[in-house]
Amino acid sequence: MENFKIDVDADGIALVTFDVPGRSMNTLTSGVMAEIPQVVERIKTDDAIKGAVLTSGKASGFCAGADLGDMAGGMLAGGSLQDAFDAGWRLNGALRALETCGKPVAAAINGLALGGGLEMTLACHYRVAGDSPKIQLGLPEIKVGLFPGGGGTQRLSRLIGVQAAMMAMSEGKSFRPNDAKGAGIIHEVVPVGGEVEAARAWIKAGGKAVQPWDDKSFKLPGGGPYHPAGIQNFLVGNAMLRKQSYGNYPAVLNLMKAVYEGVQVPMDAALRIETRYFIKTLMTPQAQGMIRSLFLSKQELDKGAVRPAGVPKSDPKKVTVLGAGMMGAGIAYVQALAGIETILIDRDQEAADKGKAHVEELLKKRLSRGQIDQAKFDALLGSVTATTDYDLIKGSDLVIEAVFENREIKAEVTKRAEAQLQPGAIFGSNTSTLPITGLAEASVRPEDFIGIHFFSPVDKMMLVEVILGEKTGEAAIAKSLDYIMKIKKTPIVVNDGRGFYTSRCFGTYVAEGLAMLEEGYAPAMIDNIGRMTGMPRGPLEMHDDVALDLSVKIAKQTKEDLGDAYEPLPGWKIVQTMVEDLGRYGRKNGKGFYDYETKPKKLWSGLSDLAPVKINDSTPELVEDQKRRLLYRQAVEVARCWEEGVIDDPREADVGAILAWGFAPWTGGPITMIDQTGLKAFVAQADVYAAKYGPRFSPPQLLRDMAEQGRTFYGDFAGKQKAAA
Ligand code: NAI
């Protein structure tokens, strides 16, 4: 075997070491899946083996789960349903054979065990994990549109009860070792390094080779569907899942079905039920789209798929952040975590110190959670220098500017900072709205000037949008991406333009909500419909979050820039009145479409005077149509960005949309949505909306041409990649 090593000691205990060659982390590749049955067979049939300990040979973890790249296509490759079932059953069947092999098997979990990794250990009779904050145990499959398909739905439900298991699996939540022990997922936590010994000791002490569910006296904790308490789990759980997912995720429903049906039958049948629902889920467009965008494409971007190959790899060690406000401080924090020395500059020492205090606050949270120790805390905080002294910029590989959103101020700090920069160093602006080409006019080295657009809050948001000015050079792109990869964020690279890619397309969601408000939809209905599409919040709530006065500011700037070509958006007057006459700025001053004095927030009662409710129809047909309207409006804008050359890679467009503004993840992203809808159907529906609501819905010529020629975005892209190879 390539991936497993088996050493039998004098006591007859086999140490099975899982170690995929040439990879830093174990995953369940097709090679591993093929070898697991061999491992089980050996344990079962080798008379010299009395029991077995399963552990990992990797320092980085036990196993991160299925190799989704292998799996996504692999299981469905045969074409027939039976082939797909057989492929899906392979792991399930092997793990069932392991837990019924007649010999005690213990898992020594010496690193993170997620998805299929944790499922392997659940098929062992005993689980012991090291006491390390780095170890996470969980079943996160739901995050890519799947659910556990290696026995997890059945074993976890039988271990900790339906309610707790459903919660863990529907949220994809992971547990630290002590919490996992408290929940009943593992049996023992020992000091790091002692996992194998503890597992051995359990076997030597006569550990039983029978799973609780194979014992005749087994009772499902909390009860099953026909138990008075158990039924509640399904009644309430069903409603809760519906509330969370709005029926957008087949994985959520199929997960619940697998648990509901599975816990009523013996384990062998239960596992077959799980595999059936698993394969059914894997075949849905939602799972296919989510796996591609949220896992495969994201991973490719994380590894620098769009980095110019000709530029040698760089490693930024010292980076200056100009402006220690909300964004600057957040950036300083993620840099510190990545081991980058940071100079944090503001107008006066007090403002700079305030920024550093925010870094300290975030680091304290990590300290209190045990993610770093005091020495590390001191070192990380010490790596950030709060100052007003531009001389300290000297030696920086990169400067990130995050001062006020004002051209003159940005121009001034650009000049001052550049005077300190060595050749080859890059200047990045975190502007959210100002075109990069214009800002670069203040620079004496525009080839080194680039947009590096973070999202708020910086410590949580995974995406960074890199924006190219007209004169930005290849080296600046490559160095910016090296920096973004170092701080462990996902980069996309887009071309300059009003609102770049993410703000421009996100803006259409918010603006369409406003149009609905003007048409007479009830505000509550607008936000409910928004959430029902799978967007994280409704358009009015999101508008409050980004601030209404900011919208007014941007609209005024756009009017100034476009002159006669400017057309105010529908509903625009409502916002203007709210800001200019009523001082309602949004969440930031507690007054917007909602009032924030009470929790939960309440819709502002005065809104009905500004926008009287005229539409009282809430039939499912209307709701479906308006849901589609909100998604289409965004997708049309994405296609327009493509036509204008703002974006040109479907991976960036999809991953960027989901990570930046929460574009309904179940779709796999706007480009996947257009492809899966079919270009012809998409264009036809967009034309219907254009006739009804206006030219903002008109599909760009590009889409018409693609529809005509039977092309798709991902089809074209695959062709391009093939040609390049
Ligand atoms: P902020 O107002 O919290 O921070 C700006 C900081 O810049 C303040 O501490 C201010 O004292 C400092 N500053 C102003 N003039 C300066 C000068 N001449 N020299 C040095 N420091 C100076 O603003 P925030 O929200 O952090 O935004 C900063 C930039 O990031 C803006 O360009 C904004 O458009 C952009 N941005 C903001 C996002 C957000 O959600 N707030 C998201 C993405 C980008």
C-alpha cells in the first residue's frame, strides 16, 4: 500500500499510519479509498493482529476529508446510477467492515480530523485526541453543498443524538478536542504526543470490538422519530432548517431525510440510505456548483492561479499601512498574524495608537481562546509600530493606503509615502470607490500602483479584490498576490472601472431593493424575498449596513463624473430624503430603513409615508418571480462586467461574488447560475424583466452571442485552458 503503513508490535497491536506520500495533509484520494478495504482486510484476517490503532503520519493533521477534486467528477463518472452508488458505497462499506471486523480498533487523533477524516475515526471503537487548540473535529461537508457520506450522518446521530448531530452537521460546525469529548464524540483527550499510547492502552485493557449501535441493548440518545421526545427533533428541526436555508440547499433536506430514515433501521441499511441520499445530493446542480466554486476554484485562486507566472516569487516582510482607522487597523492585524512587520501610520499619534489598540483587542481574543500563548501575543503585538513618522516606511516591500475616501488626501499621502520607497516596492490603495487609474496620477511610479481592496471586517472577510490601473505592471500584480497569499486571503484580479467588480455588482442588489420599495412592495416583504434568494440579508438591511449617506455621496460623485449621461436609480429620492432631510444614515447612527434602538431591529414606521405600500399580493408565483429578479439583476451586471473586460475568469467572478457580497452560495456564483440556467433561457428571462422594469436588465450583447452560438462561460474557459496547455 502507498498510503498506509502497518507495524505490528509484540502485543499484537497493529499501528496503522495514514500518510499520503508527497502531500502535506492527508485527504481521501481515490488511491486512499481503494486501500482502506485492504487495511481492513489485513486487520481482520491477520491472526497476529489482536487490535489496531489508526493514526496519522502527518504533523499537520489526521485527515482533512474527501479529496473533492477526485470525488466531484469521479463518483459520477460511470454514468449509471448503480455505478454512482457503488462508488459512493466504497468508503461506507469499508468503514462498516472495519467496525465489524471483530477486533478492537482505536483512533489516535493527532491532528485535525474533518469530514471523511472524522468519519474514519467514528468507525473505530475508541477515539482519543491530543489536547491542542489546533485540532478541530467536525463534519463541514454542508459548506460545499454536500453532507457526510462516509457514515457520519448515522454514527454521529447514534453517538450524540439526532438533535445535536443535526445541528453539528447542518452548520458544519467543528469541535475542539475537549468540547468533542464533552459532547460524546470522542472518548479521551490526552497531552499532545500521547495519543497512540493511550489508544494502545485502551486495547490492552480489553477494549470492546463492538460499536454501541451493534449492541442489542442500544437505544438512540434522545429517541427516534417515533419517540415522544424524538419526534420534536424532526418537527422543530425541519422548521429550523427551512428557516435557515429557505429550501435553497438540497443537501440540508437530504441530510435530514438520511438521518430520519436511517436511525429507524439497523446500521447496514442505514448506511445504504445515507449513500443513496449522498449520491442524489452530489448530482444536484447546487452541489456541483458549490464544490467547483467554493472548494476547487477557491483553492486554485488561493494557490495563485491568476498570478503572472514570469515574475519571481516575493515574500513581503515589512508592510506599511497608511490610515489606522477601521480598515487600516484590521489590515495591520492580519499582517501581524502572518508574521509581517507592520508600520501603522496616521495623522496623529493618538489615531495611530487607537488603530494599534484595535489590533491588541483582536489578539487578546485569540489569546483567550488559547490560539496563541502570551509570548506569541507579545511578539505579534510588538511587530506593529504605531507612528506618524513617514521615515519608518523605509525598507517596506509594500504600502497599503487606507486613509479617508478622498482623492486629495490620498494623493498627498501617496506622494509622501513614495518618497520613502525603494525601487520595486509596491503602493496599494484600499479605496472602495475611486478608480485606480485616477489615483495613480498622484504617483511618480504608476507601474507600481495598484488597488488592493479589502472587505470589512478585515479579520473575517476572506476575499481581497486586486484592481489594475491602466499603467499597473506585472510585477505589481505578482507582488500583491504574494502578499495576499501570505496573509491567507483569497485574491481575485479585476480591471479598473466604477465600483470595480464587487462593489458595482453588489450595488445592483441594494438598488433593486430600492426599486421594489418605490414600486410599492412592503419593506418587510422586500427583505424577506432577499433572504429567500439565499443572500445573507435583505437589500434594505444591507443598505443600512453600508450606510445610506455613503450611497448619497457615491450618487453625487457619479452624477458629477457622468454629467448628462447620469440617470438616477429608481427609488433614489427616498434615500436622499432619508439622509438629507431626516438624518437617517443607516445602522451607523441607529436610524435607517430600520430603527436600531431596540433589539431585534424594527422597520422604521415612517417609511410607509415615503414609500406607500401598493402591492399586497404575496402568492408563491410572485415571490418566486421577485426572488429571480433580484438574482438576475446582479447576474446581468456580472455579465456586463465580463463584456467590458472588468473580469475575465469565471472562477474569480463566482468566488469573488460569493465571498465579497454573499451572492447566494447555493448557485455556485452568478456565472455558474447563468451557465446552469442555460444562456438562451437566461437571456429570454432577462429580456422579460427588461421590458417590465427597464434597460438595467437588458442582457449584454455578449450573452446574446453566446446563447446564439450555444456557448457557456465555463465551456469557453476550459477550452482556453486546454489551448494554453
Ligand atoms: P476610517 O475613517 O475608519 O479610517 C481612516 C483613517 O485614515 C483615520 O484613522 C484617519 O485619521 C486616517 N487619515 C486620514 N487622513 C490621513 C492622512 N493624511 N494621513 C494618515 N492618516 C490619515 O475609514 P475606513 O473605513 O477605515 O476606510 C479607509 C479606506 O478604506 C477608505 O478609502 C475606504 O473607502 C476604504 N474601504 C472601506 C471599507 C469599509 O467597509 N469601511 C471597505 C473597503 C475599503
